[in-house]
Amino acid sequence: MKNKLFILIIFSICFSFSALAQEKESKEEENKALKKEKKQLADQGIVIDGEISTREPIDPLTPARAAFYSAVLPGLGHIHLKQYWKVPVIYVGLGAGVYFYLDNHKEYNRYRDAYKRRLAGFTDDEFYGAITDDGLEEAQKTLRRNKELSLLVTAGIYILNIVWANVDAHLLQFNVDENLTFMPHYKINEFDNTGDVGLSVNFKF
């Protein structure tokens, strides 16, 4: 009976050691797998206090691609960057520029046609009796200037749309994690009890 009990105890102890060894091996395998996963994630991100913070890999062609798309079709660059709310802003600006250009062009043609009829000796234009010949000529100059200004504004908004997409693409890939910081600091100098103002740059590996 004692021998059986002794054998049972020995068997239980061996089984416990075997279970502990298997558990240890399992934990070692889990740790190896975790380290491997961390290494793979670290290739695409950064490690902060033992935790991995992943971010999209930097594509140096993204800014150029966004600018090209915006040049082909205004707003397409921001769609590529998934900044959809900026597309209506661009088209409101372009639409306003085109509207004022067309409106000034239409008014310019009205005053020009009336002025031509005056020069031809007719007195049946819509402005006869209300605006003099000099007034018609001055109105044409003002409307021509406004038309050219509207065209310049429209072209400027188109160019701004390209630059805006390019800058936004750069900012989206800008490194703003805590491993890289640049900030002002104020420190008391212990030797002469004066304040020192400066800038500190921190770069953590």
C-alpha cells in the first residue's frame, strides 16, 4: 500500500513538473511570438514605453500625387487624402470667381454695345439719357478691370487648391509623436540665480 502511495506521489510530482515545463515552454513561445510581432510592427511604427504605436508608412510621392490630382481636377487631391470637407470650399471659391467673371463680362458687353451705337450715331440704346458717352467709356474700363480681376482670382484659387493639397499631404505624414519633440523651456540658473530661456529638442530611440 505504501509503495503504491509512494508511486502515486512520485507520479503526481512528475506530472506537476511536466505541466510546469509545458507551461513555461508555452509562455516562452508566446513571448517569442510577441517579440516577433513587435518587431514587425516596429518596422512600420514606433515603440513608446513598451507599447507599439503604429502609423502609416511614409510615402514620399504622396504630396506630388495629391498636387497632380488637384491640377487635373480641383479637389481631387483632397479626395485622395480623404479630406472630403475641403472639396466644397474649393468649388465655392472657384464658382464665385467664375460667376463674377461671367457677370462682369455680360455687363461689359452691354455698355460696349451701347457705346458703339452712340459712336455710330444712334440714340436708341438702353442707357441713352441716363449715362453720357464718357460714362459708358468709363464703365467699360471698370468692368474690364473687374473681369480681369475675377479671372486672376479664379486662377489663384486653382493654384491654391494645388498647393493646399501638397501641403496637407506633407502635414499628414509629419512626425508628431512624443519620441520627437521641439519645445521652448525656461530654467533657473543655480549659479547666478537667473532665468535661462531656450529651446529643447528631444529625440528618443
